Amino acid sequence: MRLLKLFFALSVCFGSHYGSSTPATSSLSLIYNDLSIIGRIINAIALQAGSIRKELKARDVITELLKTHAESFDELMNIDPKKLLNEMEGVFDASSKIFENMGINKEQLEKIQEYNDGLMKTAKIKLPDNPENLTTEFMRRSFEEKLKLCDSDIVTLITKFYVVMNGDPKSGEETTRAVQRNLERIQDCLKNIKDFRETMNSTESVTNGILQIFMFKDVVLFYQKINDRSKEFHREINLLKGLASNSKKYWKTSDSSDTILDVARLLETISDHENEPKPNLCAGFPGDDDLTKVLEDVKSPWFQKEISKGKSTKDLEEALEPFGKFARKLGKLQKSWTSFDEKVGIEEKILNAFSERLRFNEGYENLDSGEYFLKNAANRHSLTWQTGLKEYDNSEMAPIEKISKPIQSIVDNAANIQKWCGSILKNYDLITAQHVLNEIPNLDLSFSGLDGHRKAFTSIAHFDTLNSFFGEFDSFLAYQSDIESQYIELRKDVNLPTTVEDIVKLLKESPLNQKLSDTDYDKEVFDSIVTFHLNVLYFTEEDVKNEVRSFFEVFEKMRNDFFKLETFVKSLGSKNEELLLKFRNSTKLSYTFGRGLRVFRDISRSYQLKKELLESNSYGPEVDKWISNIKDEHSHAGSFWGEPNRKQTIGKLVKDLEVLDKTIKKFVSKDFETLRQALSAAVNVTGLRDFEYGFRDIMDQLLKYHDPDNLLNLESLQYAINNSRKLADLDLDFSSHTGDLLAASLSFDNIRDEFNTMFGLNPPVHEKTIKDAWLIVIIISVCVFLLLVIGVILIYGLTEKGRNHYKNLYMFYFGKPEDFEKRWRYSLFMDRKNGKNALMDATREINALNVKKEAKRGAYINVFTEFGNTPLHLSSKQGYPEIVEVLIKNGADRTLLNYQNRTPERMIPENYQETHPEKVEKYQKIEAIYSKYRNKKFRKRVPEVFPSSSFHIYVEEKTDTELSNDFMEKFKSISSPTLIAATTHVIVKTDSEGILEIDGFEYLTWIMNGVIIVKESWMTDCLKNPKLIEKDSKYLVEKVRYKGTVYETVLAWSKAMAKGEMPYLFGVYVCLVMKEQKNVFHITSIVNAQGGTMCKDFPEKQHYNIGSHPYLHAHLGPLFLISDGSTDLTLYTNDPDKMYTIFTEDEFVHFLLKREINRDARPNPIIVSKEDD
């Protein structure tokens, strides 16, 4: 993976100019260069402002810029290389002392171990007690049939049929009709192949028992050859005993091996581009060297002309000077990080070998007892072997030599049949093959003519799958034939069982068998002692010590550079802090504009690399076929490459890019606002759907290519690697980022407003000075009146109602987002009446008065229905102008996208004059409302406080009983021992780290339905201080553990349910494929709560639209099958249209807890169900 990363880094360094024939001065490049200036400057402002406000986690910024997996990087930084190196120096020192003046080397230790290995293996050979019965069973015809798996005549028929169907006309019609006649036997063979493991396993006890006899015979001959070594081996044990004595004296057990292995594991995770963090805090820096350009961007002629409009940028330059220092320090860290990563890559084998040896020695259990054990072993071996072995009469071994070869051949061929079956099951869809066989009885083969018979067979859908499968049977037939011929040879000896019994008796009475029995010390303990000292000797090698020291030194330097940078970011200040802090919503603007900018960059670079894109169509048929077979996590690349119209699709992409470049040429060198039209135009280039970073995946796989069974042309392979490397940095699925482009274009006005404010470009407000003396009297009168009003206001503020009113007023005008979030946590309960969301209910009922009432009360205004629309979307679509205006004036978000990726304004029907003549006036009013308020922003209403008296708390039974009883007694009016529909809080027992352990769907159902999950410690603290009942937010459960995996998504789920975000399972149709549906109630509850649909019957895909996806899971098929494994779903797993997503119950739980979102960003996502069309 690190080699791949190095190649990838080279491609990034060379950028889009590497091998490209397209000049960098294309319209796309020129516009991108201008837009990227804005993206970088806003991102720098956002990061520095976040640091000043102490809202920014330095580590999140650094890991995103390093493109490293944050969690793995955190783990890596928690490892102390200096401490580890000190421990390793102790290991090196102890190892040298153990071998000092011992006069024993690696070769001697390995010979000792080799001899002991032989004793261990021999001890495991068990001569059978019933050799005659075993042999009789082995020779039965039924046993032979089990080994052959299928009837030989059927395998022969299948092989002939394949030859006939593929060109040989001999006996053609007889063979095709024979297949139809013997169809049941062919299907039996197919079943046997599927169940081969069960059949073959039943033969193992017999074949293994017989093979033990041959193995012991070989052992007898082996020990004859090493007779002298056996007599003297006790002397070698005594040499080892001296080492064991030193080890007991000097060796100190450490526990560092796992930590060292973790470093390599973490680096592997970090280096895998699949784990790179998504653009977030640093979305405006798509290029590796973008940070260093910020200060130059501010001074650039384009920025000075179009953004600051000639006003001085000196204050902004000074304000961003600390960011320039950060960029330089980051460059230093990137160098030490690269050195460290390369060091691990180069020395990975040594580090792994070192760590594995160290791990073994850390678990070594014979440090104290080893010397005594070896003393006894030496004595025992000396007494047993001092007389040596007498030579055997070779004639006694003749019978066993005669039968061993054919029996071994039978067993080997049976093993080959098993391998063949395994390969068949892996590479062929036998469900489809079975379907094809089921159609054969319906064929009319009564006429003459082989060509007609062939046409009849090939007319069956997917016959090519069956034909290809039958083509594999020639190997199967060869294995069967050899088994049959060997059995014929063995059956010539009618007394074979008696012969085998005599051989076993001879072997059991042999002197070797007695000596092996008397050599009764524990060979595995002996082996561990030798292995331990081989490892100790390894730790004395100078090359090993130098490599380990060098590695930890590089690691320490990188870690120190990181901590210095992290400290610097935390203390990041500025001379003109206010200038940056006044730039409102800088983080949101940076994210929105930056993500769109990244898409535009990929489009621009794709145009520059259009020659390379077209050249990707010339890898050659062999390489193309190999790529199309890529599976696992890179299967999306393989699937695209295997499409028959792939070349045309790539050609269309290049044409679309050329059209786009010509279209936006008129926007080059225009003002900032005009450039947004380039982003809007770019939406029309959809790219390669679902391909994403496909060329990077192809490059990865080709660089790892090693397939001796499928040798590719080296020239073609190298051509494909070079080409894919140039294209590796491109995400070519532009359609999935349409929303990013549109969102970025919508942010232009806000960006312009903030820069105008920064540079004082907004029109000045002229104040009129009143000089008339007679106004003084009026002013004084007004002041007196105001003082009286203020007095009344202050008195009102002393009342509880007044305090709450003033708090709400303050929040309305000056409240921070986090203040609103604290109240919105309860929106699920506050906004619900009679089990429904009151605001959405009023919208559906076309009750503008109630909508206004709920909006002013502070109901969360942007709540989504289970059908993927907000109230503003719904009212715009249905033509309710009064409701539209109320919602907009109360802060409804006009940029939110619904399940169709439409803003509320776009929900107005396009041709409503024709389609809705009765609503023309209403739609015109709605259009006028949107136009009227287009440039006006409205504040969101302040949510009401959710009083603790409205809490409904359920105390879960696993909590401390006495504590729970005391709590429920103290807060009896708001707590309950039973779960009810109105429950707001559930108190649970967590571990010492505050993690909730869940083992099934019950807890999950609470989380998915928006119930607030609180730690048990809340009860303890509330009993001490009852006022803390209001502070539930301090006791929230943030993490859950399920089947060993910890998820930090509890609060995200709670927030999503409270604010009514887009339902997580919108567009999902769930079917339970289980014999026992124990959790059907919980699963149904979760699916319904999350906007999904439970299927009453099995979802056949003909009722659904091909190409559709769940809105929040654009990479998955919409038909979720939750299986217990009892039903074969291979046909649906391999569905060519990818409409099905298969889960076990555990996998479904993991899927929900991950809460990973991948929006379907296509301009018009396909509706899943045809009924909904």
C-alpha cells in the first residue's frame, strides 16, 4: 500500500500537466484558478477564526490536511517511541548477555529444533487399532463412489455434451438427447458438487487412518538414517540448558510487541486511500500545496480587482500572517510524516519479524522452569536412545511399498476433486445453472439436425453460464478416471485387509515405536525453549538493532513535529482578530464553497487530461478483462470496466467536457458573481456514474498484480499502470456531487456580502444632523418617557415570565447556534401533538393560522416528513402561498434539498399554467413571495424551554435497584418503571468509560426513535442536588458498544430525530428472510421511524425502478433483505442490477449504528417503487 501511495504522490506532484497535451490555459483552468483563490482565503479565515474562538480541534485540521484516518492517527500519536526504544535497548542488552561466551550459534539451534520437530510430528502419528476394518471400508464400491462424488458416466456425458456444443459434430444428436434423458442424474451431480464438503468429510476418518500407516513407515526409514544423531542428541540438549540458565538470570519480560505491531497496522490503515477523511474543515484546500498560496492569493491582482475593489488588503494580510506560519510548519510535518511512512514501508518486514519474535518471548512461560526441564529431557533421551536402533529387514517393508502408491494416488485425486469443487462454487453461479437445467425438459429435440439442437439449447436464457460450467468437467473426469484405475490395481489383492493388518502389527512391535513411547518429555515445551533462544539470538544482530533504533528515531521526530504544530494551532492568534471574527459563517461558507470547488477542480483537470481519458480505452483486451474481474471493495471499478459501452461512455465524457469549456469561455476574466454561472453550467457534465476514484483503484490493483494462471502482456500492463496513475487523483462521478456544485453557486452572494463588509464596500448610511433648537425639548421629553418605559421593563424582568421572555428575546437577536441546539434537543417532544408533528400536520391541513402559531412558538421549522419534504417544500408544491410566506418569514431554509434534490422554490410545477390551471394565481403568488424575499434573511424563532415537569423518565432494569427506587421515589411525578409512548428519557447502566453495551434491538429501538439516553450517574447526582434534573445534557450517553465495536453516533441519532432530519431509511424497502422472526417488532418499529417500508411479500425487482437507490445510501440497492442465512440468496447478492442489499441482523445493526450517509446527489434521483411514479 505504501508503494502505491508513493506512486500516487508522484501523480499528484506532477498534477494534471503530467503527460497531458491540453494546455493549462483552458477556460475551465482559468476560472478554477480564480475560484480557488476565494476558496483558499475563506478556508484560511475559517480555520484561523475557529482557532481564535477555541472552537477548532487542531488534530482534526492536521489529520484532514495530511489525508490520514483520524482515529488511527490518534492511536499512533498516543504511542511513545522514546519509551519503546528504551525498552528495546533493555532487550538488546539482555540478549547479548545470554549468549556471551556460550559458543553456540544459529545453525546449531536450528538443528536442535529440526530434530525435535521430527519427534513432535512422529508422536502425532497414531497407528490404527482396526486396520483390517479400515481397509475393508476403503475398498467398498460405495466408498469409491463417495470419493468420485458423481457417477462417472454422467461426468463423461457432460464432457461429451460440452464438446458437441462447441464444435464436434460426432454423436451430436445422441449426446444432446442423452442430456435431456439423464437430466435428473445431472441435477443430482450438481447437488453433490454443492454439498461436496459434507460428502468428503465422511470419508476422512478412513483415509486418514490408512495414511497414518504409510507415514509411520516413512518415519521408520528416516530414523534408520539418523541413528548416530539420536544416540548423541542429549549432548546438544545440555548446550541449550546453559542458555536457559543465562536467560533466567538476565531476561526481563516486556509488553512492547503489540505496540510495535500496532504501528505498522495503523500505518496500513492510514495509508489506505479508502480511509481518507472526507473534505470538511479544509474543503477549500484541494491541492497539496494550497496552504502556502494563501498570502499570495490576498495580494493577487484578481483578488485586488474583483474582491477588495482596489481597497488595501494590508489588514487581511497581517491577520493571515499566522496562517502563513502554520502552512510552513505543516510543510515540515509533511516531510517528517513522509519519511516516517517510507521508513515503515521499507522496514516493514524487519519490524514485523522483530515484533512477532518479541511477542513470542513476552508470552514465554518457561523462563524459570526451562533449565530444570532440559536437564530431565537430556537424561531421558540419553537412557532411551543410548543403544540406538537395529537395522530393519527391507523385505518386511515390501508389502506396504506395493500398496502405498495406489492408495496415495486415490487420496490425492479425491483431494483434487475437492479443490475443483471449491473453485467451481467460487467462480460459477450454480443457482443460474440450475435454472437453465430446469428449462431443458421443455426443449423439443424430436427432430433431426445438430444445428437445430444447438440452437434450442442456446436459446435458453443464461445457457452460456451452464456451458462454461460444463467446460470444467474434463478435469473432474481425469481425477475420476485415475481413482478408478488405482482401485482396479488394488482389487487384484483379495487379501489386502489382512496384509494391512500384518503391516500394522509389525510397525507397532518395532523398536522405534517403543523408543518413541519412552521419549516422553513434552516436545512442544522443548520447541518453545529453542524458539525463545533463537529469538534472543536474533536480538543480538547489529543490523536488526540499527534498523529498530533508526525506526524509532524517525518516529520520534515526526511525533515531535506534530505536537509542536498542534500546540501552535491551539495558540494561533492574529493582529487583526476582529477582521476575521466578523467574517460571518466562515466555516459553513468554506465547507459549502470548498466542496463545490473540489468538484469543479476535478472537472477542470479531467478536461486537461482528456487525451489520457481517451487513451484509457486502449489497455488491450487482456488487461480490460482482468480489470473487469476486480472484486471486493473495488468492484465498482471492475463493474464499470466490464460494461459493453464503456468506451462510448468515456468518449461522451470527453465531448461533454469540450462543450463545457466552450460554453464557459464567455465567463473568463469576468467579475466574481458571473463566475457562479460556470458552476451552474458544470452541473450538466455527469461524468462516469458510480466510478468515483476508479482509476486510482485500477492503479492499486494493477501494481499488486500477480497471477501465474493469467499472465498479462507486460507492455500492456505497464501502459495501463502509467495511464491510470495520471488519472488516479480524479473523482469522475460528477453526478453524485451535483448538490455540491449547486450549493457552492448559492453561496456567492453571502461571500460577496462578507468581503464587502470586510473592505468597507457596502453603501454608507448617511445620518442627518438636526440643529433646530426646538427639538431639544422633544428629545428631553422622549428621554423621560424612555426612562419610564425602561423602569417598567426592569420590573417586568423580575418576574419569572418576564425573565423567560427576555431570555427568548436575547436568543432571538444574539443567540449562538449552540443555544438553539440545546433547546432543539427536545423538539421531537415539544413539537408533537397527538403523536404527530404539529407544524407538519398544520401544513398538510392547509391551516395557515396553526402554521403561524407553531412557527412563532419556536417549532423546528425545517423538519422533514417521512416522505422526504420539509413544510416549505410541501406548501410550495401544493400551492399554499399564505403558508409559504409564514414559513419563510420564520426562518425556513430556502436552500434545503428534498429527496428529489430540489429546493423549495423548484417544487413549483414548471408548466403549472397547463397542468394546474385552477392554481395559477396561487403559484404566481408563491413565485412573487420568493422573489420578494430572495435577498432577505429571517431569523429562526426561539424554541420554547422544555420544562423538566414534562419529562417522562424510564429507568432501565439493569441499573442499580436501590438507586433506581430512591430516584423514582424522589421524582415520582416524572419517572416510571415502565416504558410508554411518551417516554422522553431512558436511564441506562454504562461501563466505567461511559459506554453503553447493547446486545440486541431493544436499546437500538430507543435510539432510533429519538429517546434521550442518559447515564445512571444522573440519578446519583440528582438525589444529591435535585436541580440537576434540568442538566440532563451533562449525562448523555455518547457511545455504544455492539459486538465489540464502539460507535459514537448516539448524539447524532438523537439530534437527527429531534430536528426531524431526512429519514435515514427513506427509499428503503425491507424484507425479513428468516425462519424465526424474533425481532420483527423492533425492526418494524425502527424501519417505520426512519422512513423505510416493511414489505409484506418478497420484493421482486420488476416492481421497482432499476438504477434507484435509497436517498441517503446512494451506494446501496434499495431492497434490503435481512437474512438468517438459512435461505440461499446468492442470486440476489449477484443481482446484475444491484437492486438488493443483503444483511444479517447483526450487519443491519452495525449499519444503523454507523450512521454513514452517502446522498444520492443526482439532479433527479430515480424513485424506488414503480407505484410511487
